[in-house]
Amino acid sequence: MKSLLFLLGVWGCLGMVQCQQDPVAPAAQPDSPAAQACKDARAQPLIDELLRTPKANPAGEVWRYTWEGRTVFLVKSFRPDDYVKVYDIRDHQLVYVGAPSGGLSGKGDGKCPNFTTQATNGCQLWRDSR
């Protein structure tokens, strides 16, 4: 009986971790008109990189935001301790800016600490549906 209760407790805890919302990239409504209008071909290299990895749960996602007056792309990885990475576009190239969250501490790498409070106009460009 103790083993059963332990397994149910572990299963419940794992379920709670899976359901947590990331404050950087909240859940999107992919069928909404706003999501349909959210397309940006400049993020394709990030999408291609995620597609080269094995299918995972939760799925990887690519988001577009406006931050500090420029368009940036946020990549949510599917691995629990990965950084949530932000990329900028410079000279038609995607350049890593920093990680506002994720990692072992969950607080990112410290390179863009104001992203979660200042990023606006977030829209989900892609979610791995494999």
C-alpha cells in the first residue's frame, strides 16, 4: 500500500511540473486569428534546429516578441533544465542574446534579466506537433 501511495505521489508531482506555465511564454491559442497572423520566416533556422532533435514532450516552441524596440525570437526547449533562449536579428543573422529563464536555477543566464517584464507583443510562431 505504501508503494502505491508513493507512486501516486510521484505521478502527481510530475503532473504538476508538466502543467506549470512559463511566465516568459504563456500558452497560446494557435487557431485564433491573431496566431494565424503571427508568421515570420526569419525564425525558420530556429525551427529547423528544433526539428533536427528527437520528438519530445513538452514540445519545443518558437515565439516572437518586441523587446527594447526590436524584434526578438524566444526558443522554448523541451528539456527541463534547458535555457529559454532569446535571439536577435543582426545583419540578417540570428544572434543569441541571452536566457531570461531556465537552467538549473530557473533564472536564466542573467544576460537579459528584464525580458520577462519588458517583452511585449508575444506570439507563438511555431510549436512542434510531431
